[in-house]
Amino acid sequence: MARKPNYDFERRERDRLKAIKVAEKAAAKREQRERDRAATPDQGDTLSDPRAEDS
């Protein structure tokens, strides 16, 4: 005989796994941003600001 479906549990489990995946992806993007910022030298605000070149 087939089991009785537990829709609430299955939905909570899918949502939990999806939240974990989203959090891992966000953490990876945050770490990559931090690595990129550390790798590029700080050139000052006037060079990185495109509006400053128009003045």
C-alpha cells in the first residue's frame, strides 16, 4: 500500500533546501566581491568616478 502524502512536510523541506542553496550562493558572491576588491588597488575617488572626468 502506498504511503499517505505529507504535503506540508514536503513543502517545508523543499523551502528549507532552497533557502540553503540561496544562502550559499549569496555567500559565494560576497566572498568573490571581497576578493575582487582586495585584488584591485585603490586609485582614489576622482579616477573611479566618471562624473569627475566631465568637470
